[in-house]
Amino acid sequence: MVGKRQYRHPGPGAIEFASTYTNGLTRKAAHSIVVSLLKDELPDQDDKRVKRCDFCGYPYRDTTRPNNSKTCSKECKTERDTLKRRQKQADKRLLQPRKKTKREQYYVSWLEYPFWLNEYEMLKQSWKRENPYENDKVERIKAAQLRTDRLNGKKKPKITTPYNSKDGEKQQKVRVKFETDKQAREPGEVIAYHLSAEEMRSYYEEKYSEWERYLVRLRALEQKKFSRSKKGIRG
Ligand SMILES: [Zn+2]
């Protein structure tokens, strides 16, 4: 056997083998037996079935029929295979290191002010992580954050402006909706029409029925009455 041997935590097979010699003995007596066991000084050392475990390093008795096991137990076999696989992978990594990405190659990211070593790669790579917004978009995001903070995280309330309101009369609701940046576009051209009284009359006659015109007229008179009476109170 080899002089320097590496021992690991003994596997179940090795423990079972040792216990066949030390069962029922005191700790002291068992100790000397285990020492001689490790020195291969046992009476049945010529037994072809007594071997050293490939993983834990302790002697064990091979119970497989063809007598071809290398480890004392299933556990030791798993551990040994894992270790072998890891060593193989480590060797592979050492011999064939992973190719560096362009970012790793050209981006000095570990400094306080990171920079690129190559402008072409910077333009090609950085947009993926550092996609800049336009200025007004940044402002809109900032404003939305401020608004959320002021409302304590509540949803933006609907803004309802009273329009043409009178006490007791049903209010016409005007909802003011701010356009999102997607909808925002140039305002339309303002077109002014100059109509004579005659033209205006024919226009309204064409557009509204007689009944509708009557109602509007009535309402206008009401308004007039209202404002006059208000003036009267003040004056
Ligand atoms: Zn073992």
C-alpha cells in the first residue's frame, strides 16, 4: 500500500468493517485494533475482499459478487464521482478559459467613473443598459413621482370643474383630462367665422329645430334675469 494516504470522513462500509473487529470491546482496546487496521496489520489482510475505499481511504470488505467495487459504500461512490467531475471541470476551465464578452473586454466598469475603451463597442453595447430618455420624458416621470408623493401614493383624482352652475341646478360636469405624451400633438388651427345677424339666423335655423331654439332663448332670458337680480342685490 502507498505510504501517504488521504483519509476523509469514513463511509458506512468502512465503519461496518471496523466494527466487526471492535464490537463489544472497550474504547482503549478498540483503539489499538483500529490503529493496526489502518496499518494493514490484520490477520486477514490477504483476503482479496478487503480493500481500501477510493474516497474515504479506510479499509472495507467488498460485498459485491464480482468483487470489483472501488468504494466502501454508495455514499462514498457519489462523493467520489462528484469530486472527479469537479476536478475535470476545473481542468477544462483552466485549459479552455471562457471567452470574454465585448463588454468585459472594453468596459472598465470597476472604477468610480466607468468608461469604454472603444467607442464603437460603447455605441453598440451601452444602449442595452443605458437607454437615455428625452428631456421632457424625464420631466414627466419626475412630475408623476412628485404627484404620487403628494397624494401619498393614492391614485390621481378626477378633476371636475363646475360649469354654468347655479344653486340647486344640476351641474354640468366637465372632466379635464390631460393628454398623455402619446396623444399630445400640435393644436389645430383656429378658424374664425364672421357672420352677419342674417347669416347667423339662417345658420341656426338650419342646424336646430324650432323647439331647441325656443329652449335656448328661454335659458338666455333666465340667465339675464339672474344676473340682473344679482346686480340689483349688490347695487
Ligand atoms: Zn468510503
